[in-house]
Amino acid sequence: RELHMYSVGEVKTAKVAIHSIARIAIRLKEVRRECTKILVSLLSHRSDVIVEESVVALKDMLQIGSEGERRRIMKKLVRLVEIVKKPEAKASVIWCVGEYATQISDLAPDVLRKLAINFPNEPSDLVKMQTLSLSSKLVLTNPDQTHLLFQYVLHLAKYDPSYDIRDKARTLRSILTRPGSLMFNFSKRLLLTPKPPPD
């Protein structure tokens, strides 16, 4: 409760308090539910900084939560994809959508659609990289709804000023657009491998 009070105070202190709440929740199972409630409540805070730090903290906590709890939190995070401005926070939301796309299959294609619309104007390479990763994960898990979006994002990335973005798009294109190839056969293992929970 004391950390909760600090999490809505002065910005520097709030950042430390938010990440401390997440670390406590990861290490102590007994207080995990309460810590998750606190962080989820901070998603509707009026301060952008507090919302963004809460998003980053929740990313780690999602890996250890139950499937029902994860879906509930993801529904709230998905709403923030257009609101959050900090690249690390926005990339965290996108990573979460890609990582748990099968659990939010009704929401994930719409998130990709919104990101694809803004892809050329997105200033952050980090967000663009996560958008490319999201599109590749969705085309593997939900090809009927996302194949055209995947092709569109790859096309936009082909002309991006960043070498890294163009290289990643080229790599994903070579892996995912050649059915029957060795890389295509291993693409699910390559791109959809479960991540270990944080320590």
C-alpha cells in the first residue's frame, strides 16, 4: 500500500515504485493479485508517465499470470496502443499482443490494422520492429484475417529509411512467404517460441 501511494506521486519516485511493485509480484505469489490490481488501476491514471511505466511493468507480470487474468489485462492494454506515446511502453503493448495473440484473437488483428495505418509516420524504430514481429506472429496464428495486413506492413517496411527495419522485413518475407521451404516449416518454432518468465 505504501508503494501504491508512491506510485502516484512525484515522477521519479513513481517510476521506482511501479517497478518495485512488479518485482514484488514476480517474487511473492501471495501478493501477486493485489500488485496486479494496483498496476492495472494505474493504467487509467491521468499522468502519461505513470501509465507508460505501468505498461512496461505489466509486460513482465503477464508472463507469470493465469490465462484468464492475462486476457483481462490484455483487453485493457490493447486500448492503450494508440494512446501511449513513449516508444518503450508502446513496444511493450505490441509485444504483449503478439506474445498472447491466440488468447486475444478477436482483438489482435485490429491492433495490427491500427499500427499498419500509422507505420510510415511512426518515429520509433523500436515500435516498427515490434509491429513487424506482431504481423509475422499473427500471420502464423491467424492467417485468414491477417495475411493481407502482413503483406502491407512488409511493403511499407521495404521503403523505410532505417536499414534495420528493411532488413527485418526482408528476413520475415523470406521466411514466411515461401511455403514448403525449410525456414517456413520451422517458422512457428522460430517466431512463436514461449518465453521464460522473468526471475
